[in-house]
Amino acid sequence: MIKNKTEQAKQITKKSKDLRKWYQDVILKAELADYAPVKGCMVIRPYGYALWEKIQAFLDTLIKAHGVQNAYFPLFIPESFLNREKEHVAGFAPQTAIVTEAGGEKLKEKLVIRPTSETVMYEMYKKWVRSWRDLPIMINQWNNVVRWEKRTYLFLRTSEFLWQEGHCAHATYEESLETVMWALQTYKKVYNELLSLYGIAGVKSESEKFAGAAKTFSFEILMPDGRALQGGTSHDLGQNFSRAFHWTVQNKDRRNLYPWQNSWGLSTRSIGGLVMAGGDDNGLVLPPQIAPIQVIIIPIFKTESQDKVLGFAEKVKESLQNFHVEVDLREGETAGFKFNKWELKGVPLRVEIGEQEIKAGAATLVRRDNFVKEKVNLAELSSRVHKILEIMQKEIFERHQKFTEEHTHLIDSYLEFQDIMKKERGFLRAFWCEKSECEDKIKEETRATARCLELDAKEETGKCIYCGKDAKHRWLFAQAY
Amino acid sequence: MIKNKTEQAKQITKKSKDLRKWYQDVILKAELADYAPVKGCMVIRPYGYALWEKIQAFLDTLIKAHGVQNAYFPLFIPESFLNREKEHVAGFAPQTAIVTEAGGEKLKEKLVIRPTSETVMYEMYKKWVRSWRDLPIMINQWNNVVRWEKRTYLFLRTSEFLWQEGHCAHATYEESLETVMWALQTYKKVYNELLSLYGIAGVKSESEKFAGAAKTFSFEILMPDGRALQGGTSHDLGQNFSRAFHWTVQNKDRRNLYPWQNSWGLSTRSIGGLVMAGGDDNGLVLPPQIAPIQVIIIPIFKTESQDKVLGFAEKVKESLQNFHVEVDLREGETAGFKFNKWELKGVPLRVEIGEQEIKAGAATLVRRDNFVKEKVNLAELSSRVHKILEIMQKEIFERHQKFTEEHTHLIDSYLEFQDIMKKERGFLRAFWCEKSECEDKIKEETRATARCLELDAKEETGKCIYCGKDAKHRWLFAQAY
């Protein structure tokens, strides 16, 4: 049963060689997830689910601090509900899964498995909220949704996925927009502070906005292959849904108003971004804040020194109780095999404990992100580990920011645009006239789409990269995941 | 807009008059839940969902401390999977909801929405675990399941409900049984310590066990109408599923073994039990540990004293930061209306703040469960509130224990059995020969079923209450919810 280093190393494709294959290998071998028996679906295994629990805890705290309350709405949406908002149904109907039989009978009205919950939630809001006193209503739910896919791309594209969907309604447009922007900034926080990922926030073009929204804002993250991942979206729904649902509320002045609404979601897709953006040929690299195991202690011993080393390892573990720490006591595996196993799983810090360490009253630390090694006295171990984890969290973010900036280009000629999209891709800042014909052509010819107009983009004078007509803004283009 | 006390009080049926109507009124008016647009389904509103979040936090901590890890398995189960364990499919098939269309096409194989996840989980366990080294595998998931119902009984019977389902597999039967009993004791803890509900744990009869289990254990709780609610179940699955799935694992001795499995679940039904067992004519009574708001401060003022009273209320709130505390600042409602509103919502402790209290540098406290009133100096407020909440948690449990014991009867004649079941019902301890014919007849004639054989039941010599033949145990009978 003893496996050696080479055997383990062989198990994953090199990241530099084939990103897609590496990504799949890492997720399967690090036991983050697996393919489910039903096509298009996945199983999130405990190590992967622990990442989701960390994201939930971080984000849920921010959501509640903002006064949004959690609730639960049904999985089933009557087909007629989905039809009420025209753009909404057009956007989602082709991807729905439909229940036609239940309890041994054919159903009179088909039930759609929620692809998102606007319609079923707003039907209830309408029933509950009739007076301005009960506005704003701010509700979030953590649940599963279904948008049918035939091929699974683990975490990034699955028929069923987990997410949170926040749905607020306000008396004024300004208040609603404030919530839209708060949600967007909150997602940025999740990525920057928890997942150590840099990204760019902005507003979507007409063609890329959410089905039924007035405006969609998103947070875009650059992946190692120069493609962009949409990390979370926040939708200004205007009064589109309140009007479609004939939901009015009596205002202070006793006049009726249609509430201004917004919805915003972040999903298990974020884990896909975390895995793909980080990591190297040896596997995952998890930022310390999100790592389910932050420190792995590996005892190295011969039979005669076993008791002594294991005793010392236990002592080291006790001194690191402030962290998520584990000792690898598994039998039948060499130290080298264990090093590889935990590197594959992306544990930020490895602590090696052997006879030398015992003699020195110290532990050898090895960083997962850059393999820098140092020996630390037991007395200083906890504070040094704290410091290193803090530095790693920051440096992983900075590396991703640097990578993104190095792959962000100011482009003024379509030839250059095409050239970059053929080679390294990346974020391309280019003038665009905002007409869908140009957007379609650009996509057809280069695979790039307008990802967003950056939040702080200034109005400038320029010419559309494609048609040469007047353009006011440089949009952020990239090929999307 | 000003409503008075009478108007509010009228909104709910008296508990003593009509329990079922009272239960429905309380859940709707206290905004715990609402009926969903789809028949048989419900919406869990923020105040109700906060109860579920507390149950989750309490139970999840215990689950993790036992070494069980959370994960997520798909909503969809191929129809053929459900068919693999004969009793399992026979038990669940009549209640399933089925997806036949997805992504605009008719599906080749119908997909069942999980009524429980044994089959889809064990297919994966079989793939992941091939060696004894990887046993036990102990996984839990928090999710939604669907068992079709035509009529909704809020929280107690809904087509979709939320729960956790734990699924462990072990190398030996003894280890598996240990987990089964651990889960049962853990559910008892949730009810006793968090929900302040007394109950009885035991093993189910053959006819009442889980479809596919070797044995089912449950925790039974007596409701005010003398009917029993099954509060959680833990199933010893034996090797039924590992055999049905042809899942073998290589043991230390290199022989193959079929793992011994168990599964256990606790659902949002527990909230139904909490609501029904507690509460009075004024509405909910929440034990302090589960209450989303533990202390509600109600400022009482005339226009001229408003600023002073609100300022003092804020000060009182600050001194109670160790608790879930809120000040009711809502305009357009009288103090009496507010008293009723928060009584309806079951907030354990009301703090009244008026000019008298300011003068005395004190606050008036009113307990929700017995309306006992006391004035407490600001300096002692926090420690006194702590003490009162502790006492309430204990006394609510003791009252329910006393109620249960007073309605538990040792019965030795079938006439008496029938008589009690016609009148007050309750738990009936009676000898039963363990034959299903007697059980069926008893149910038909009295509506009572064998709820369980209590864990500590001694073997005795007796005669079956129905047929008079030899019986070894007194079983616990009751009419089930």
C-alpha cells in the first residue's frame, strides 16, 4: 500500500500544460467534488463543501449586518408565474427542469424547479407588504437552483448549484440602487478578503444583463488562461417585476407606488474561480482564510523514534489551537507521499516534525504558495504561524492583482484586439459604441464580449473599436467562462 | 392606523378552544410561515427561519464534534436508483415528484426529486470507499427534500421540507449501532436543551420503521391534544443498502465486507412541535435559547416625554448587549398593541420603559410564560435578565415533562385503552404481542399506534392488550401526528 512521490505526482496534469485538465484533476483528486450519476450534476464532497461553508459564514455575517433576513421559499414555481415577466421567462425557460408528475398523478399545472426565485418570492411580497411602513423588505435565501446543462464543468457549470439569492424591495429608486451597490461591494469583499482574488466591478451591457433586470452589475475575475469569470451579480430590477405582478404599496401620501426592487446572487461557482486562479502544478493553493485545514503537521520518524515524534507532534498541535490544525497520523504512507497529498489539497502551511526538530525544540514550516522553508522555536511558533498566514493571504491576493494588471490592455486598434485575443487573451479596455451589432461581430470574430463598464470609468471621447463610430467609454472586454 | 388591544387579541383562536386553528393562526400571524402558491408547500418567513437557523447551529456543532462532515449531493435521483432497494422504493415511490422534461426536451430516464438521499449517496460511497482504511465514512447534508402531500399542515406536513440527513458506513455492526444511538441521543439533546421539550426515545415496530431499515429509533413528543409527534429518527440500515448496491470494501484481512450503514434525520417539523407544545391563548411562547429575539424593550411615553424615554430605552438596550435584544420604535402603534404583538411572537421577556422607570433608574420586566412582573435596577438588569432566561428555559421544559407524565398511562385493559383514546389520549404503556394484526386492529379501533418500545423498557411477563396472548414488553402507544 506504500505509494511513492512519483506515483502521486503523476496523478495530476501540469497546470501550465492543460489548464482545463489540471482543473478537473485537482478537483477530483483533492476530493473537492465528483461527477454525479445524473448528467450535468455534481456532488460537493466534504473538503469542497467546507469551502462553501466558509464562504457562507463570511457572506452571511455581512448580509445580516446590513439588515437582510434569511428565509426559505419553495423549490417549485408554477409555470404560469414564470411567464409573468416577459424577458424573465424568455431568459430562463430554455434551461428549466419541469415536474409533470407527483404523488402518482399527472399534475394539472407543470411545476418549474426554480432557476431563480424572483417570481415566487414577489408573489408573497405582494401579499405581505401593502404599506410603506413595511418597506424596505430585505430577504435572502441560501438554496439550490436548477438551470439545465448537458455537460458538467465542475463548480463552473452544473445543472444544479448552490447559491444565495437576496431580494429587496424599496420605496424609492435611490434606496434600491444603494442596495444594488452594497451587494456588489460585498461580493468584492468576499473575493478580495476571503478568497484573495482581485477583480473588476462594473455594469453589464444590455445583451449580458439578467433576464428581467433594468441593469446588472457584476464582479469579473481574470483566470490564468486570460478568460474572465463572472464572480457574482447584483441586479437593479427597477419596477419591472412589481408592475408585472401588479404589486402596489400605499405610500405616506396615501398614493400607490410600485416598489423598486433588486436581486443579487453569489454561487458555488466562486469555488471554481478560487481553484482555477490559485494553484500550481502540485495542486490547489488555498488562501489561509478559506482553508478548512490551515496547518498540517507531518511527523517524520523511524520505528524506534515513533513514540517520541508523535508525542512532540501532539505538543506542537496543542500550541497551534488558534488555527485549523491537523496531524497526519495515517499509517502506510511515506512522509513524501503525505507532503504531496497535502500540497494537492492546498493546505497553506506544512509543519514537519522529526528527530532534528525535537532536538532543536523547533518545527520546520513550509509555505504552500512558494515552498519557502524556515525553522521556528516552539515558543514563537504560534505567533510566527499567525504572521505567515497573514502574509500569505495578502501575497496571494497581490499576485493575482499583478497577474490581472499585466494581462489588462489598453487597445485602440481592432487588429491588435484580434491579435491579443488569439494569443494571451486577458482584459481588453476598448472603446465601444454600445450597439449590439458591433458586440455580436466582435464576439463572433474574437470570442470576446463586453464583460462590463467599470464603475469608475470616465466619460471620454473615442471611436468604437469595431465600427469606428463615436464612443463614450472604454468597456472591459474578455472571453467569458 | 392605531389598532387597539382587543382588535389584535381577536386575531387568534383560543388554544383551549381549537388547537388546530390556534396553531395555524399563530404561525401565520406571528409570521413564522405562510402557504405557498403550490399546494402542499410552504414559505418559511424570516422569523420562522431564524428558529431553523438556531436549530441548525446547535445541531451542526454536535454533528461536527462527532467527526461527521457536511457535504452536498444532488437533488435529482435517477428512477432506477430508487428501485434498487425493494422496501425503500415501495415506501417512497407513491410520494415522489418526478421531472420528465428538462432543457426543452423529454428526458430518457425520469428523475425523482430526492425524498431522502440513501440511494444517490451510497452509489458515491461505493465509488469512493474500497478499503477499510477509509471507513467509517460519516457525512451529513442540510438540504430540501420532497414527499408529495396534497394538504399543507404548516411545518408538520409539507411536500417540501428542510432537514439534515446523516449517512454513515462502518466496518462493524457494533460501530454502526453506536452511531445510531449517538444520533438519537443528539436529537434528544436538541429537544430537551434547545427547544425545552420533553420526549421519549425508543425503537419502532416493524410496521413503523423506515423503508429499507433493519431498525428505526425515534424520539416521540406529546402534544397538548394528547397526540404524539415523531421528532427525529435514526435508522440502523444493517447491510440492506450495501448489499443492494453491491458495495464491498476490502477489510484488514483482505476479505471483502459489506459495510454496516445508518442514516438519521431531523427536519423543520421540529418547529411545528415547538410551536404546538408551547404557546397559550396569547400566541407563541419561545424558550429563551431558541428565541430570535430574547428581550423586547417597549418605550411608553407621551409626546412631551418621548425624547427622554427613547434615550433611556437606548441605554437599557446597551446594558443588554449580551442578549438578542430589540427596541420597538414602530410609530402609530399603542403600547398595548405592541405588548400583544410581541406576546404573539413569543418573545421570552418584555422590558417596559416609561417615566416611572426613568425616575427609579429601573426597568419593568414581564415574563412571557407566566406574566410575572418585576422591577429591576439598571445596575442589576443584565445579570437578572440572564437569571430569568435561564429559569424560563428550565421551567418550560419541566412544565412539558410534567404534562407528558400526567398524560402517560399504564393500561392493562383494552376497554380502558379505548376509553382514554376517546377522551384525553396521551401516551399509553400497554403490553403488545408484536404481531401486526393486533397493531392494525388497535389503530383501526382507537387511532393509536405503537409509537416505540422505550429504550430502557424491561422485559416483563404480560398479556397483549388486544389478543391476550403472551407479550414481553409494554410498548408506548399514542395517536400519531
